[in-house]
Amino acid sequence: MLDKNRVLSKLDEMDSYLSELESIMPKSYEEYVGSIEKKRACERVLHILIECVIDVCALMVKGLRLGLPAEEEDLFEKLEKEKIISKEMKEKLKRMRGLGTF
């Protein structure tokens, strides 16, 4: 059974991190590359956001009893197979996951 409270809690956590990212995000690319502290902070928060997205996918796969994934990318495959996400979203999630492996 899908644990809606955990999913909602994770989505709330993501919203909080998005607000944090917006508050520390430099106004320009030049400012981003010119400040190692801002760059690291933005990349870290983005990494945490990606982890949250993967956590939500894992909660959905587990809660909907779609089977045990062999690895994280299998989460996206299972969700697409059941038509919970589109093929395009699956591909975006895979690319995001690639960014999250710093």
C-alpha cells in the first residue's frame, strides 16, 4: 500500500530545498562560476533534490508493489511500464540521476 504521508513528506522536503536553492542561486552564470562557495552550495542542494526525487520513485514502486528494482534506474523503468510516468519523464529522471552521482 502506498504510504501517502511519506510521499507527501518527501514532496514537502523537496519544496523546502527548492526554496533554499532559489535563495542561494546566483543572478548570473558569471557569478556562479566566480564564487566557489555559491557553486558548491547550489550543487549540493541540487544533489539533495535529486535524491529526494529518487526516494519518491522508490516509495511509489514499493507502495504499488511493482517489484524489487535491481538498481535505481529500474525504479524509473517500472514506473514507466505501469504508465505512472511517461517515457519522456523516465528519460529525464535517468539524466537527473546521472547528475546526482557526483
